[in-house]
Amino acid sequence: MKKNIDLTQGPILGPLMRFTLPIMAALVLQTLYGAVDLLVVGQFASPASVSAVATGSQVLYSLTVIITGLAMGVTILIGQQFGQRKEEEIGNTVGAGICLFAVLSLILTGIMLIMTPVFVRLLKAPPEAFDYTVQYVMICSAGILFIAAYNTLGSIFRGMGDARTPLIAVLIACIANIGLDLLFVAVFKMGAAGAALATILAQAFSVFLSLLIIRKRGLIFPFSRKQIRFNKTIILRIIKMGAPCALQDLLVSISFLAITAIVNQLGVIASAGVGVAEKLCGFIMLVPSSYTQSMSAYVAQNIGAGLKKRAKKGLYYGMLTSFCFGIIMSYFAFFHGETLSRVFAKDSAVILASAEYLKGYAIDTLLVSFLFCFIGYFNGCGSTTFVMVQGLVGAFGVRIPVSYLMSKAAEVSLFHIALATPCSTVVQIILCLSYFRWKNSKNLS
């Protein structure tokens, strides 16, 4: 129990930050885990390989968000059970979740092994990078089972207020991936294929060691192999809560894939530059992203305990602290984009393209401090359908149309294309604020 934080009692800010910071650290490592592929390939391979890893990572991210979105259903359900002090029910939820994600991972693996060339072609990958991109995605797809295992484990422990165990899991994966990337790409000169092989081996190693750690520590709730079964009632509850998150995250990811396709038509330099910028954005956005996860678990526990006012106070604290971090990240993205881009690329043209695109994201960094806290709050409340709706409006009503129009301007600018993202965030914040006020007025009436 020492590693689990009860978020329903005592002060709000201190426990919330103690819970959020390990999640933030895990996201830093998880982003680094994905960025290492691009970093090593950028230093030891051609721009075509950089473009392949950049585009391929976008495809794989779309798969990952399906898993993480559904895993949010597990986090919410376990969080509410933990807040209600129904630890005996958590084991059944865990067992049903394992079955659900095992089947899902096998289905996604089959789809990717068959459809990868089609997806890469739809993204309009530059001709010189096409084969490398297909190789990267095909090899990484073999590790979908491990991605599902990691996210299932993480969702279980975050729901109980334990952010340290997922941190250990991703730390193991990150260290393994760095070593294997250097071996396969820098030493064996395997390019994008080597980076992909390093990724799946590191994921497998992480899951294996994480299970050993869990076995040694034990669990705080009753659990046996008999509970690993297709419990229809629980699985439907997980899907009901998680499916809207998964669909929203998937379609939002598709909107970014659409932007990638738009940029890919501008040439390999623009493609590689935006790929580098997207990797950097993963780090820039890690603070608000960590608040989405921590806020979801925090609110779920408090809603489960019937503490609605405490849940709202946590939302306000989250927004304030996230915005403070956002100011720092925005400054570096806007004014030091070239310096940051040099970490992942050595080609001067790619660096300039990346820095130009980053300036648009710098604006969005300030705005998502509020949006992502709202999303975490609504997830914790179980209002995942609204989260899906506002995400779809932002993605398909604003982000894609604006980026497309910007790409057709007389003088195409990656900065202007990037502005589509903060434009979308503004609309989503307005929707969230309106829905938040409506929920409050409904509770008061």
C-alpha cells in the first residue's frame, strides 16, 4: 500500500503532484524511448531513413492510442473501485482487462502485417523512403502484444494511485532500447529496420522484467489465475468507458497522419523536418499529457468516493501547475527550436524546417495546459463520450482543414501549417468549458 496514493483524503496539491511527477517522468522516458530511434538514425543514417522512422512512428502511434484509449477504461473503473474501497472487485477487472487486450493486440498485429504497405502509401511517404518505412512499421508491429501488456499494467496501477511501477517498466524499456539502437544502427548499420528491431526487443524485455517485479512485490488486491477470463459484464464496462477515448485518440491521431501526408508532398526535407519536430513535441507535450493521466485517476477515485467538490478543486490545481510548466516548454520551443532540433538531425535544411514547425506548437503548449486537464477530469467522471466528441470536432472540424488550406497558400510555411493545432485547441477549450458549466448547473438544479 505504500506505493499507492489515496487521492481521496487529506491535502490535494501535494498528493496530486506526488502522483503526477512519476507519471511525468514515465512519459519523459516513454517519449525518449520513441525518440531514440529517430535520434540514432538521424546521426548514423540517411535523410530517407529519418523520414521512414518519422512517418512509421506516426503509424505506430495510431495503433498505440487505440490500446491506451481502451486502457483508460481500466484506469477509470479501477480508480472508482479503489475510491469505493472495493479492492476485491479490482482482481476481476484486471483479469477481464488481460483477456480483452490480448485479443485486441492479436487483431491489430494481423491487420498491420497485411495492411502496412497500403497505410504507408496513403501517407504519401517520399519514394526514396517508402521501402524503409514499410520495413520499420512491419517489424514494430510484431511488438504490439508487448505494447498492450505494458499499457494494461500501467492502467491497473495508475487506477490505484501507483505511478512508480509503470515508471520502472518504461525505464527498463528505455535503457534497453538505447543500447540496442546503438548496436543495430550505429554498429551493424541496419538503418530504420535496426531501430524497429531494437524497439520490439526492448518492449519484450520491459514487460518480462516488470512481471518479475510485480511477482516479487505482490499485489494489494486479491488476484488469481481463475480471474483471467472473459467476464462479459466487466469487459463491456471497460469498453463503454474506454472505447470513446480510444476512438477519439485514434481519429485525432489520424488527423495528424493527414497533416503528415500533406507535409510529405512538400518533399523529403519537409517530411524529415516535421518528423523531427513531432518527436520534440512529444517531449514538449509530456507535462500536459501527464496531467491527463493523473487527473483521470484522481477524479475517478474521488467520484467513486462521492467527493465531487474535491474532484473540481483538483482540476483547478492541475491547470495552474500545468500552465506554469507550459510557459517554460513554450519558451524553449519558440525561441530555441533550432538548438533542440540538432539533437535529432544533422542536416541543416531539416533542422530549419523542424524549428519553423515547432513555433506553432509553442503556442499550443500554453493552451493544452487547460485542455488536457479538462480531458482528464471528464475521463475520471466517466464522460468519455463528450471527450470523444470534442476531440473529433477539433481534429476534423479545425486541424485538418486549416492545415490543408495553409499548405495550398502561395508561399507555403511549416509554421502556418503548425498553427492548425493551436486553432483546434482553442475550439476544444471552448467546448470543454461550456460542457463543464453545463454539468455544474445540472448538478445544482
